[in-house]
Amino acid sequence: MRFAVIPLIISAALHIVGFILVNFAWESLFLIFPAILYSVLSVFLFKSKKWAAWLTLLCMVGGIAGTCIELMGPLIAPLPVLVGIIASDAAVAGLLVRALWRDRKTRDSK
């Protein structure tokens, strides 16, 4: 689960960068909430809390879906930032699925 912290922090940073690049536009203010949430979740993921892994996985799926929806409408952040958010969220989701799957297999084999 600790490996997922790195792309999670990258995603949080990209949310902040997106907000800054649109000159702190009011419409893009909601980019700050995921950045704060991801930063808090990264602390618990670093401590290997399973509930944080599940919550983060749910947030990543929602974040990918939300960012894809944003790509279809008026952009709230520059396109490279949105693509970076999708990529880092997908990396986090993949790493968490792998970690949760391996934890389940380890528990079942005991």
C-alpha cells in the first residue's frame, strides 16, 4: 500500500497545479478538496491502514470518472494536468488493487 502514496501525492499536487494555472478561478476551486483529501489519505496509506486503501480506491475510481467527464465539457484545468490526474489516479488504483489482492491471498493461505 505504501507504493501507492507516491502517485497519490502526485495527483494531489496536480490538483493544486491545475487550480494555480487557471489563475485561482472560482470554477476550479473544487480542485482543492481532492488535493487535501488525497494528502490526508496518503498519511493513512503510509501507515498501511486497510480502510484507507479501500476509501482511496473508491476516490480514485470516482476521480477518474469525474476527470473524464470534465474532458467532455469546458475544461476547469489545462488538458495536460487533467491527463496527468487521470494517469496518476489510475496508477494509485492499480497499486491498491494489487496490494489488496495480495493481502487477501496471503490471508486465505493461512
